[in-house]
Amino acid sequence: MADNANDNGAAKSRAGSPHAGRFKPLADALAARDEYNDVLRTRIDKACALLDADQQLYPNTFRKDTHIGEILAAYSDLDETALAEVGKVFLIAGRMTSLRSFGKVTFIKLLDGSESMQVFVARDDLGQDAYQVFKKYDIGDILGVEGDLFRTKTGELTLRAKQVSLVTKSMRPLPEKYHGLKDMETRYRQRYVDLIVTPKTSEIFRKRTMIVRGLRNYLDSKGFLEVETPMMQPIPGGATAKPFETHHNALDMKLYMRIAPELYLKRLLVGGFEKVYEINRNFRNEGISTRHNPEFTMLEFYWAYADFRDLMDLTEDMLSSIARDVCGTTVVPYQGNDIDLTPGNWTRLSFHESIEKIGGVDPADYNDYDRCAAIVRKSGEKVIKGEKLGKLQAKLFDILVEPKLIQPHFIYHYPTDISPLSRRNDQNPDITDRFELFVVGRELGNAFSELNDPVDQRGRFEDQVKEKAAGDDEAHFMDEDYVRALEYGMPPAAGQGIGIDRLVMLLTDSASIREVILFPLLRPETPQNGGNTSVAEPAAGPA
RNA sequence: GGGCCGUUAACUCAGUUGGUAGAGUAUAUCACUUUUAAUGAUAGAGUCGAUGGUUCGAGUCCAUCACGGCCCA
């Protein structure tokens, strides 16, 4: 309920304008949340004044003929005389992000996409009346300007306005121009504001699109076919993770949001597509951290008549070429380290070698169950009863090796125990022809020669089902149809998954996954934490 | 789930041993025809995240909760 002060304020701002009633719902909603302050009140007053002067607040009639970026690209190098010879009139539009007024003359900055330029607005150019209207515009408004180019005294390329019109009225003030928006919570919750005022943010997301486009172009050029497979699956497979559950009403069936597309993509290998890939969202019902978001984007691709070593070569080539395209170099800075992605400089090391050479554990120790378990416990990790040696070694690896893999490392020949979909090594059945790619101490990709022996695959699923029954809710489900597909015969193949969010983090020097996801998952805003979003009640039954 | 830190004006932040709150930006009014965080003057603007408690008195101390950040699981 609005208090008296707010009621008075609303009444005051409504006074005097025939258009005041138009803003009553806005004023009331703001007042109800105790947000109705003098800044917002002034915006409403000004909006009323504009309507009183027959100015539309949200016209869709202005058409720009040039983007600011185009002007900067074409004319940044021209001097004053050359600009005068251009003599061309441009129509630009953008958000006013700053304003410096000198009375009869005003400098503003207009932001259009990611580019910004100065506009010079003078009373003598616009005329007395138009200039008075212009002075009602606020920082944050979207304006259209018609004008020609010149250089100011200080040499800045500037558009001299002949006409200025309001394109979109902004009813809320933007954050302060110098410090910008620092509050992480607001940056994530109101990403639209973050994108306006934090140039780095919009740059990250432009780069993200370049990276994804680069991956597509690369794979397309190698003859891979992009496909789409189910995101809602009756059996969630292809990864070791907890799925989100949902329900299909009409079919009255349980469905899971996918944790990986793998088993569907490999069905396509059976079907005869020899090179396929998919870039899309996976969902995992697990914790949130600087490296984990419940929904994240994954590239998975499968390549028939190739093995895991072919994938290492391809991965080096693909990721380094994308780094070159997006960052202009194959040595990229990340949180104080220079990461060398130049092809040929990627280390290849077997899983066991890495535990010995990087983790500093003797083979006699990590190959002995009890000794290995003891080291795991000593490192502060739990050992679960019945856990297999391969899993213990993986824990050892996670603690002792992974954080040290700063430069790109392919770690290959993972234990079969923890690789239920990978092909066994021909010489040693306890290890698989699988690798993971690590950069800056985190897993960036997971790849292997695919297991295409249906009998072996069935046995591995059965082992997983036993682990699930024993309480491991991340263990894989049995997928009879997938085994059936293998029984028809899947060509030998290799496949890989690459976490796109982590790749974008690497190439944009972002410390948190939330910096590279436009709308990361957050708990809902509530009145108690200062929020203004009403959370939807669970849907009631049909009326 | 655990530990540490944070939440004060629209934004960025101060706030002393507990004595009813400050700055800069933004906003408003005035001055100003070349600024670059323009300048000068004046003014308004706060449920100090929420709820309890201790106290004569709480932004400050205590407890619980909410949201966020970082680290760990």
C-alpha cells in the first residue's frame, strides 16, 4: 500500500497535464513497491510535457540510414576540410548515454549497438522551439538525429544536429556513467541495463556469437552435418549427471531434460550420417558455481572412420583457428596467465602418466586399491564403499592433476570403470581410448573412440545400473533402444563434447560462467531482497 | 550443503568507542555557444536488505532469515 508521501507525489506529478492519467498505472505500481522517487517523478512530468507538446513517446517512424560504426569506419581519418567536402547528411539513432549542456549548445553521446559517437546540438541549428523540446530529453532516451559531420575544437568527429527527435522515452534512469554498474546481482538480473552501460559485457556476447559461428563454419567446412536431437528424453543418457525431470501431460509420461545429446547423435551414425554435430543446451540438476550453470551449451560432434587421436588433431586445429579469428592471436590472456593455443604446443599425456608426472604419485601406489584409497582420503576426498579403482584414480586426478593443467593438455586413456560409452583400448581392456581436454585447470572437452560393440555396451550399462541401485544417482540408465541400434552396427567412430560456455570464458578472459551467459539462473527476486518481480504462483488446476 | 565477505539515496561508495545519515555522480532550478567524468551556484532526494533481541538510545552489537559474491563440497 502506498503511503501518504507517495500519494502526494503522484498527485503532484499528475497535476496540470491532460496526459497525467496515462502514467497513473506506472506511478501507482512504483509507489506500491516504494520505488517512486523524485527522479522517476521527474521523468513522468517530462513525459507528460512531451505529450502536451504533441510529441509521441514511442513513435516507430524514424528510420536511420547509417550505423554509427559505419560513420566511424569511413570518416575517422578525415580532417576538417575533407569532412566539409563530404557534406553529406546522415540519419542516425541511438541511446543518449551522456549529456553536457552549455545553455544554447549541448554535446550528447549516442550509443548505437556497440558504437558511440558525439552529437552537437545547438539552439541556432534547431530553432528555439525544437531546442526547448530537446532539453526535455533525458539520458537513457533513444533519439534520432539528422546532421552532418564536423570536427570539434578538440578534434573529435561529431555529428552536427539539424534535427533531433525522440524515438523512445526512457522512464528509468541509467546507472552512473563513470563507475557504471558494479553490483553483480543487478548486472545479471537486469542484463539489459548491463548491456547498455558496460561495454565489456556486450563485447563478450558478440565474441560468444563469433565463437559459435566459428565452430559451425569450421565443422561445416569439414563436411559435418548440423542436426537437432531431443532435448526432452525418456531416458537421459550420454553423461554422468543428475537430470531435471518433467512430465508430459497428454502422454502422461515422465520426461527428462537432456544431460547430453550423445546417444541420439550416435544413433545417427548407425543411420548412415558419418559426420554430425549439434550445438545446443544441456541441463544438469546440480550445483551452481563460477564454472557451472544448470543449463549450458555444448558442442558434440561425431566422426565415423576416425579415432580419438584424429580428434586431438582436429581439436587443436579448430580451437586455435577460432582463437585466431576471435582474439587475433593463438596466445590468449586468461586471468593473468598467457594460454598458448598454438597448434603443436598442446601437451598429450596419458591419464596414468599425468598422475605420476604431474600428480607425483607412484604407479605402485595408484595401481594398488588400498594405497590409492588412502591417498584419496588423505587429500580430503571421501571413498565410497565398493567404489572401483578407476573411480579412485579419477578422484586422485581431480585433486592432484587437473588444477595444474593450465596450458592445453589432452589427457588420454581413461580407466574403463569411469568411461561407460568409450571403446576399450585394444592392448589394455582396463583403459579406454578416451581423452579429456584441460585448459586453465578445467575440463573443456571430453572425447573418445566410440564403443560400438553392442555386447560390451550392454555389459557396461548393466554395471551402471548396479551402481545406480547402490545409490549413485549420477550413474547411467540402461538404454535398450541404444543397444539395439548398436546391434544393427555402428561404424567405428570418434566423438567429442566441448563446453561452449567454458570456451567462451577462456577466449574472453571471464572468471565466471555467469559473465558469458546472458541470463544466468538466479533465485527469484522477492520484496524482501529488494526485488520487484512477482513470482508466478504454481498453476492452478483447470477451472 | 559448509566457510568467509557484502546488502546505506536512482548509481558508485563513506559512515569513528552505539547518540535519529554523508560525499561524488544522476535529478531539479539558475548561469554558460566547443565539452570529453565540462564548470559554477542552489535545492530536493534514505523503512541504512527483512524480522526479532540487547540498550535510555542500533546503520553500528547479537540472533534468525532473504538475496548476492568468492572459496570449498
